[in-house]
Amino acid sequence: MNSVSAGYCDDELRIPEHPVDDPACWKSADLQHTTEWQYRLNRAEVADLDAALALVRAKGLAAMQVTRADFPLPVLGARLAEIRREVLDGRGFVLVRGVPVERYSREDATLVYWGIGVHIGFPVCQNARGEMIGHVLDLGARSAVSNPLDSSAERKIFLHPTHRSYMSNERLSYHSDFADVIGLFCLSPAKSGGESKIVSSIAVHNEIHRRRPDLLQILYQPVWVDRRGEIPAGARPYYRMPIFSITAGRLTAYYAGGHMKTTAQYKELPPLNAGQKEAMKLVDDLVNDPEFHLSMIMERGDIQFINNHTVLHSRTAYEDFDDPALKRHLLRLWLVTPAGRPLPHWHYERYGAGRRGGIYVPGVVETISIEPIPLEPD
């Protein structure tokens, strides 16, 4: 047993005998001709938001001080409880429309978004900068295809270790994030592009079960994943995670193809073998197949909530307006829901300290910045 595998005793992880039956299993044809996955706020619910915002303002609370009790929603609250159930135990996602962001200041929009979020789950930190609400917009990050480890376009990495793909206008590959529920709130859409794409990881799993059960067996075995410099106290710069696993009878998926490939920089880790590469390529082929993914353009005032354990998400490249004030700008929340899907031990070991989500590194100070924090120079 070498140093990187010490402490692990992995039993044989066998694929299920039959495809997984789960309400979060869907294909694009099931949903693209219906709006049942969308919910538009009515006047009473918008008035509820305004009243809760006024209450928070009267108390002088900053966003991070706001709890569910501080943001009462006697009308909208019941609907958000239904949305939470749909995200956690139903199809795995909901698009909420009609938040009147056009009449809110940036600070008020942040407060309203946080207030809605705490009715869904508990916010966690998103990066080493301590951001509890992330700004998803083009800050100038650009990827480099000349990775000395592998010059292929599939192995893009960012030039600076603190740059992330959501800080660019480039296409994002399908991936999982670091929480139970991911929320995106659209303040401003792009001039063109920026289409959100989601795919049921349960449906992908079942298709691989049908086509290539031999490769599915490989996807049930843990692979090494690069932390990209965001390392919890006492942890290593990488962790182990299977792409698919079943805990207490529930299927959980985790996929971060780029982070799984850049572990090649660590000499002590075994490289991906031919079987792992073939299995991951099949995942990539399926998630990019229009038969499996659902596309949507997020409009101003939309909030997308997705279950990170049953839905993978992506985004197309986009073009911004020339006016900086009109740049595509989304706010992001990572939410944990302890009553949600049971997680395998790999997830808790990834987060550290018994957490279900978030990125916590030594010295991190949780914060909310109303305006995006500029990138560090190269």
C-alpha cells in the first residue's frame, strides 16, 4: 500500500442488478415541451419578498446575518417548501421566474436571494476567497490549451490557480459542484449565448448500465480528483471519489472531468488507465447528447435550483454587451440540506470536518461581496 492509498480499505463496489428507479431520471424529451419544471411568482408572493426585505432592512441586518426566521414568507414559504421537495426528492431541479430584480438595488437583490436561499438550505463557502455568494460573470479568466501535461483541448486548465471557469465567458463542461443544492440567480443575461444546460446523472447512469455495464463498474470505483489548491486543514491536494455510488438505496453522482484529469501533475498518483478514460469519455458523450440534456436561457429575475447529486450542469459560451453595466451576471449559492440524499463517506472526507459541502481552507473568512472581487493578476 503506497502513501496516497493509506487509510482506505475499499470493498468491491458492485453496480446494481437493474437500472435505478428514481424520479430524478429524465431525458430532454420528457421536459422540453412542458413548463412544469418552471414556476413564476405571483403578485402575492412578490409582495411577500418585498415585506421580508423591508423587515430585514428595518432590523439593519447584513445578508449573512439573515436566517429563515428573519426572512418570513407566509405566502411564498409554502411554495418554496414544495420547490425544495421537488429539488431534493423529485426531478432534481426547478426554475423560479419573476423575481423583480429590476427594481432592487444590488444590495437588495443580494438580500432577497439569500432570504430565498435559506428557505431551501444552509449556505456554505464557495472558494478560498471566502465567498458565500459567488459572482458568475466574465472577469477575464481564460483557459490555456498548452498544458504541459497534455496539450489536447480536452485538458484545459486556467492560467492562474485562483481562476475558475465561471469567471470567464467560455463554455463550461458538465460537472458537479461542492454542495447539495446549487442556486443561480440571473441579474443580467448575456447579449447572446450563455445557455444553461442540465442533464440527469441518473439517466446517464442507466444508459451506461444498458450499453456498457463493464464501464459502469469502473465508474463505481473511486478516482483521484484535484483540489486545484483549495485544500482543507489536514487534507491532501487531491481526494478520492467514485463517479457513481449507492448509499442507503439512493444513487449519487459526482463528476468533475477536468479536475479528475489534472491529477496527472502529482507524481505519487497513478494515472488514469485506459478503462477509466474510456468510461469517462462515455459519460462525456452522453451528457453532450441532446437526447439527454435540457437547455434553457435564464432571463433576468430567474433562479435555477438543481440537486447537485442527481443533476450535472453546464453552460454554453457567451458574448456580452459592450456596456459593462449590461454584462451577463449571475449570483450563485451553494446550499447544504442535511435531510437530503444520503451521501457516501467519500463526500464527507472530501469536505472535511463532517461537512456536507463547501470549500473551507485554513484562514478563510466567510464574506459576501456586493460587487465581484477582481481576479488576482497572472
